[in-house]
Amino acid sequence: MNRRMRMKDIRRVIRLSQQVGLSTRQIAKALNISRSTISDYLRRYKQSDLKLASIDGLNDSQIYASLFPIKADTEKKHQKPLPDFSKIHTELKRRYMTRQLLWEEYRQAYPDGYGYTQFCQLYKNWSKSLTVSMRQIHKAGEKMFVDYSGLKWKVTDPKTGIIEEVDIFVAVLGASGYTYAEASRDQTKQSFINSHNHAFKYFKGVTEVIIPDNLKSAVSKACRYDPDLNETFQDMAEHYGTVILPARPYRPKDKGKVELSVKLVQRWILARLRHQTFFSIEELNEAIWSLLDDLNNRKMKKLEKSRRQLFEELDSPALKPLPVYSYELREFEQCRVSIDYHIELLKCYYSVPYQLVGKEVDVRFSATVVEVFYQHKRVAFHKRFYRIGAYSTQKEHMASSHRVYAEWTPSRLINRALSVGKNMGELVKTIMEVKPHPEMGFRTSLGIINIAKKYDKEAVELAARKMIELKSYRVRHFRSILKNKTYLTARKKCDLTLPQKHENLRGALYYK
């Protein structure tokens, strides 16, 4: 095997082969991994007891053990030596050089080597990998090309009169040229994903492959051979069961189909709207979509058919069905599970099973939910919170008696705080009491105890008393009190008793 693959890529290889039905060459191109490596992993998958339906329920270690059993694969005995194809390829460039002569020289060196027919076939197979440019054949339902028009459009705010420039998103199907277009506020990840949702809905199906340009919302790092895909865009592709193959930089032929459609949208749609003023993106899109039907229904001279006719004949029957729900934008983070078995995500806290304390987990979150994964297996699911400091704790994640918590218990933390002083002990005890579960106070208590190490005991004790008086149990408040020495500010009692006699006081008789 040439290269050790990440488990995430191994899962994708299996899914693309068994579920999507892509060939080894297509998978290699999609993931930028050599075909020999892809073939090796698929061979191991077929020889294992793994099933596609059960893979999502297995963790990385279980899949790896099935693909790589302890007993090593035995090498084939008496394997014939391969010719030096690189040398052969170079020698064939010489005048009057023939394969026959090179084969005879090979057999002189290896009398038990391959015969002439096999020799030529092996060289032919090897030389296929040298092809730089591939012939593009757009099969029905195979590819959807996407890009933005370089020509922006204008939308006027009806209240302020401020003119805003918006982008024009274009998607086109490879086989039929059937085109979708819409106005988008910008080219951000959110807008880019929304436009794809709308395009799939318009086409009423999903292609096998999406070919975007190297814009930031699709590709994190552009490269001719190994582009880094935006993780959210990749997640959207997996939701729809499709694959992303970004166009190569400085290779206009890779995106010629969509560039033609962009020009058609500019000429047949935007040019007709040049005299109109639009006061919202929705209004602009209504106008674009009405003219879009004209574009797709217009007959092409050479083919004598419209894009819609070709779509109904070719692409539409071949498209994969849409999932029940459109993709919802999701972000990704990596977090470490704290001692209180919670992760921190955008200043909110979500529980995970106690066994994962100290582990690195993958977090996927949308506008409504938070999902936590460990070794590709979902271990927690929460409703997303937005209030800073909010906790989401599930009872099944708690296990105070587990050995992970043997080192840290509420009593030990309180005793450790008491070693600093009485007020510190009272503060930590109060923190444990006000939290829904004592273990949720571990993080705050440890933070306060660690900050206390940097100051003298007298200052720490005064700060702890101040925290108790203010009923404030946040680490940052404790740090602020010590840093600004606000514990020295004593509340002065004011004597509010008014004098009964004073030269400036008028008696009641004055007002009669």
C-alpha cells in the first residue's frame, strides 16, 4: 500500500464506491488519492466482514481492525518482476526504437519474465496515468457546474435609497445545459450553500458531482492537484450524496460549461433588466426566474432542441432523488472535554458522556442544534443555546462514581479551597450548591483556585468575601476583583438621621 489514509477518507472511499457507485478513477480524482491506494482499500473492504449499512455505527478502531487484521496479508509467491516502465517510456522516444526490442532486452535480464503481449498491456496500463488532460464527456445526471457572474447587479433600498451590489449565482447541468440562476447578497458560505439548495430544488434532483470554481466558500486552499475543500461545503455534499471536484486553477476548460451559461445569463436575462430598478433581492429574483424559463425553452440551432427538452430526456431521469430536507448550514469545531464532562462552544457549555473527559471531540453545529462526535460516532445531541454561559446537561452523561472523578470531588475541591482560607472554602461550597449538579461547578472552582495561586492569601480571602456578598460566581469576576483590588472598597454606612434644629431649617409656623 502506497499511503496510509485518514479514517475519514476511508469512510468516504467506501461510501463513494458502494453507495454512489463511482469508479476507482473517479474516486481517486475526487479525493486526490492515487488509484492504487483506492484499489487496495476497496480490496480490503470486500475481503472484510464490513457492510455499508453498519459502517456508520462503528468507530474508527473497529473499522481499522476489520480492514487490517492482525495476520498480515501473505505476499504472492513467485511473482514475476515488473519491467522498468519509466525507462521503457524514455527509450521509446528514440528513433527506430520498438517495443519488441525492449521486450527482448527485458527477457534477457529476466528469462522468467512476462511474455510480449502481457509486456505491452502492462506498459499501456502504466502509460494511462501519464495523460495530463482528460477528455470531458458529460454524462446524463453526472455533473453540475457552479460559479458566480463577474457582473454584479444593483438593488436599491426603498427607505434610504442606498444602492447595494449583489452577486449572480449560476448553476448548469453538464449533459443538457439546463441552467439555474439567482441573485445572492454575497459569496459567503451561508449564501453559497443556500444557492445550492435552491439549485437542487429547481432541478428536482442531485447530480453525482458538483464542479465549483476555486472561490473561498468552496475551496479553503486552491491547488491544481490537491485542493482543500471547505468542510461545510463537503458536509453539504455528503448530505445530498454527491461529490465535489473543484475546477483546476488556470484551466478554463474545466469550467467551460458554466462560463458559457454565465454569459447566456448576462446576455439573455441581465441585459433585459438593465432599465429596471429593483428594491429587494426577492423582487430581482422573480424577474430573473421569469426570464430563466425563456432561456431554457429557447431552441439551440445546432441541436434543434431546447435545454429543457434535453433536460427532460437526459438529466432529469438520471438525477438522484432529493433528500427529505434541504441542507441546513453547519459549522465545525474541535473541542477538548473538560473535567466537568462539558465542552465549551462559543461561550456556551454542552455535556458529553463522562468517559470522554480529556478527549478531543469533533463538534458539528447549526443554528438550532449541536452534535458532538468521537471517532466519527455521535455521542451527544443538544439544542443550541445563545445566552453566554448557558449550560446544557443531560443526566445520562453524569457519573459521579466513575473512576474518572476519583481525583476530583466536591469535598476535595472545598478542602483545597479551605487551605487558602475560610472565605475561599465558603465560596467554592456555594458554587457547588448553586449549580444544577456539583460536577458542573468543577470547572469554575478549579479556575478560581488556580487564579488564587497568583495572589497572597489575604487578598484572595477579601476577594472571595466580595464574591459571596455580590452573589457572583464567575471566574472572570474573581479575576477582575483581584486585578483591580475592588475588594478594598468598603461600603460606608451613612448616618441618615436628620438634625432636629438648624439655623437654615424653618419651623412649621413659617408656612402658616
